[in-house]
Amino acid sequence: MKNQTKKVLQKTGVILAMVMIFTMLAVPAWADETGSGTSSSASTSSSDTTPAPVAGDPYIAAYTVTDAAGAELQRIEEGQKCRIIIAVVDPRITSADQLTLADGRALAANIKITSTASFASPSLGDITTTTFAADKVGAAGLQYAIILNDITYLGGDNKLSFDLAYNDNTRQLKSMSQPISQCVGSSTEGAKASALVVTSASYGGGSINAGSDFALTVDVLASGGTVGAENVAVNLALPEQITVASGSTNIFVGNMKPGASTQVTFQLNASAVANGGSYNITVNVSGNSASDSAALTAQMPVTVPIVQPERFEISRTDFPEYLSMGEEGYASVSFVNKGKGIIYNVSAEITGDGITTTEGNQFIGNIAAGTESSADFTIQTANAGTLNGLLTVTYEDEKGNAKTLTKEFSMTVEEMQMGGDDTMGGGMDTMVPMEPEPTGVPVWVWIVVGVGVVAAVVVVLVVLKKKKAKRRAAQLMEDDDEDI
């Protein structure tokens, strides 16, 4: 294993030495008036050289493609793994002192593959660079090689793109690209870019209750073409009544190969105070053509119906507990709509064996949000005993669905009372038996006689008293005469 590794490193060293030589030869060409030049590396096609770099920016001097053992490859088939070595010159680093950071760390490069629709990004351990050596720093800048081990060509566009950054904060990230001419079947000239298409956008169907969360799933296709799309992103334009429950209104997809599809999901929330109705969400997809960076866009509207949760209730009922056969009773029922939507076509009816109502099935109508209504019934009964009744309320919600509320009740019905007036003690069946009249002198006669006797005694006493008074008066007069 050590010998194999040593052999690979030796071959890599040879390739790097060649690359550096080609780089030194190529530098003067970049300094001419046109600002362009080509690499003399046999591994680089003269028709696939990179554009002239902007003054001061890092640039690709040359590249080579090998197998895992280090043997140079002239062709790369779709799905084939290989090693790509890219020679880089960075004019921003012109002194060996710049290879050491202020905190003592060594300067290092960070590489991220961005053309993932054409080249599968290697793992981090398979992306390395040669050592940043002081003897590699010259007037043209720092020269080093980026080694991409175990990278796979996926077909389509042959342009290998990557972002280059360093582990310090003084140099900006730079995006770089290099067409790889060894890719079989690829062609950037006359390539047809894929179109971005929103094939579907679904929230699950039906209605969404106000105040609840729901998921919106979007399917995107890079339709047709020979060149895929880069920097694809999906964005939502939401109405005020719908917000993001979690995440963002924008989801970055990245690069897509021709014919590839992807799916993204947004977590949304319908406002609890949203009025019932339909609300429009616009799905926007954007990206760039992998061949010429032309803008690619797609759009799809989605209509989401929102309904307020139903809160229609029977708030109060009043049924008679006792009735007599043939007697009328009275019942009432009240309804309340606690929701934010209208309740439509409300009607109420009382039914039961031996129970009828004068009103029958009563139509109440619509009940607005936050309001009450009621219905009254006149009840008649045909049977005695305990009768069971049923109150049935039917209505329609905002979506036109027919619904029903019910409430059971019972009452006791007594047999009809026969004969007599209820105010005189009830009918014959309930009359209290009278005691037989006594024989002989009635009691009242004795009472009258007694009263008469008492009155006679009083009269006698009064007469006697008056007589006694007269006698006393006469005696007094005689006494007076004698004295004279």
C-alpha cells in the first residue's frame, strides 16, 4: 500500500513539474495586448482554454486528466471516475511572507465544486492542493496545483467549475471554470440549454382551516436541452393571509442536469383571522444556463381555499317535563354561531312517537358569525306515559356541506282527567268521598237553642236588677218623709 501511494505521488510530482513548466511558458502570453493565451500542455485542447483572466485575479494555467494510477487519459466517458489536476496562478500572492497568516497558521486553499450537474463533487478528503512553497512565489504570483481525486464525469456540459477561497479574510472568493476536452460526447458549442418547468405544486387538496399549518410541495424539471441549469432556486410570493411556518420562502436547489427533476417542500401557515375564501400563491423558479449563464425562469400560480373552523352550537333548550293528554306544551331552542363564517339554511324539527308540533319543520335561515337565533314549538301528545323526543337541527357550512345537530329529550304524559271541574276538586276518579250526614237534631239547632237560653237568662237578670233598683229608690223616699 505504501509503495502504491509512493508511486502515485511520484507520478503526481512529475505531472506537476510539467504543469509548472507550461505555466511559466504561458505567463508572457497573458501579458500581451489581447490579454489571452493558451497552454502548451498536451492535456489541454487549444479550443477549450479558459477566458483571459481579469488582471489580479487567480487563473487556470493548465490542467491534465489521469486515472487513479496517474496514467494520462485522453477520453472520459459519462459516469467514469478520474483525477483532474489543475494548475493555478494567483497574482494576489507575490511574497513568501503571505504564506503565513498573522496568527501563525499556514495559508491554505478551500475548493468547492459548483458544476455538480456535470461533475460529481469528490469528498473533502479527495480535494487537495500541492504545498504552498516559498519557491513557487514569483512575479506572476503563487503557483500551485489543485488535485481532484475520484471525480466523476456525469455527462452533458464539459465545463468544470469551482469556487476558490483561502483560510483568511483578506482575499475574496473567486469562481473559476475550465472546459475539460477529454469528456466524450460533450459540446459547449451550439449546446441547447434546458428549460426550467414547474411540473406540479400541491398543498394536499381540499380546504385549509384558518390557523392551521400545511405543506406546499413543488416539483421542478430541467426539461430537454443538452446543457443543464445552474444556481436553480424556488421562491414563493405569498398573500398576507399566508405566512411561512418554518424555514424560508426561498429554497436553493443548485445545479440540475438536462432532464433532471427535483422536489422542494415549504411549510406554511394560514392566518387564524383570514376570512374564508381562495388565496393565490405564486411559485417562481430561477436559474442560469450551464452553457452561457443565460437566465432561466418558470412560474406557476397555486390557489389555496381557506375556511374558518365551524363553531355552530345548540346553546339552550327548554322542553316540558309533564303534560296531560290533550294538553299543549311549549318548547324552545337557541343556536349560536361562534365561528367567523356564515352558517346557511338552518332548520329545526321535533319528532317522536306520540309527539307532534304545530310548527313542523321550522326554517330559520342563515346565521351570521357571532350571532344567535332561536325557534319555538307547540307540542301535542297522543299517548300517556314517558315519551321520548328528538330535536334535529340541519344546516350547511361555508363549503355547502349538509350537517346535523341533534338533542334527545323525554317527558311524562298523564291520562286525561274525566268529569268535574279541576278547580272543584277534579273529576270523579279523584273526588274525596264525603262523610254520611248524621241523623236526629242537627248540631246547628242545639247551637241556636243554647244561644237563646243564654239570651233569656241575661234578660231576666236585667229585669230583676231594674226592679231591685226601683225598690231601693222607693225606700229612700220613705225615709226622707219620716225625717220631715
